Amino acid sequence: MIKLVNITEEARGGGPLKRIHQVAEFLQDKGIATDVLFPKNESEDFYIGLVKSNVPTIRIALTRLTK
């Protein structure tokens, strides 16, 4: 079995997150497991969407990059 981890430091919404979700679902249908690792802060909508799709998630405390 192939297993991937997709890591994003931003989980507040937008196109890249939709793509992460779509790719994880597509690969899941092909037998490739994809865990999505992202920050706990401001990620509730993203988290709920992944859980509804049965995409494994890893939420961690993560400090965002700043200026």
C-alpha cells in the first residue's frame, strides 16, 4: 500500500486547501492513503470537510510564518 502525507501550514480556506482535499479523495478511491497534516488554529471548516470524506487528518499546534 502507498501512503502519503500532505502538509500545509495554512488551513484557513482557499483554493490550495480545496485541491488538497480533492486529491486526497481521488487517491483514496485509487487505494492510496493520504494523511493531511495542518495547524489546529482556524482550521475547523477544513477539518470537518476532510472528516466527512474519511480523509485521515493530523492536527498539530503550528506557528505561522510571519514577517
